[in-house]
Amino acid sequence: GFSMQLAVYADADAMLKVDGSGWEPMPAVGDVYGVIAHLPSNNPGHCQLVTMDLAAGRYAIDLAERVREARAMASTAIPDVHPLPSLDLGALVDSARSADDLAALYERYAELWTDDITERGMQRIATLTSANG
């Protein structure tokens, strides 16, 4: 978060005047790294200067903007865009290579099995039997 904030400062064209009355040009600052003074509340009197990589901050800003855009588009761009494929149980029966394959299909899809699929399976067994006979 700090590297993002410092990257914004480094890339700014202007800054608010101290008295808040308007804007003034941003002073020249480095664009590679920024420095923060870390004053931990649990260690009074201690200060550590920490460098922040501004390239990492810029990357994080770009990523945050992309996430915000994706969330804004999610309600219209994501739901129901692609239809779910339907199961063609008849095609699976027709591609079975043995009676055991058909039995496995029945075990897996028993809740979807119909009399028409049973008839198709019987025809497939007859076709397989005559082909192997």
C-alpha cells in the first residue's frame, strides 16, 4: 500500500497548496524508489527509514484498477455468457464398445436413464454382437 501511495506522489503533476487554496506544481522527486519513516507505536523513540519500490507500486495500482473494472463489469459480463453443455446420453450409448461400457453408463447416469435409452442400448449390444460374431 505504501509503495502505491508513493508511486502516485512520484507520478503526480501537481499537489495541493499548504493552505488548501489551490494547486501548485509537484516538486521534482525520484521515480525509482520512495522512502517512508516507520515509527512503530510499540517502540517509542524508534524510527526506521524504509525504501519502497515505485515500480512495484505502479504495478499494484494497475492491478487494483483492473480488479475494480472487472468487478464493475461482473454483473453484466460474466453471468450466463456461455451455455452449459448438455449431456447427450444417446451419443454415449452409441459410442459404447461393449456391454460392460453400457452397464457402466447406466450406473453413472441411472437418474437420467429412460426407456428410449434402454432401447438404444439394446440396439447397440445387437450391433456389437453382430460385428464380433
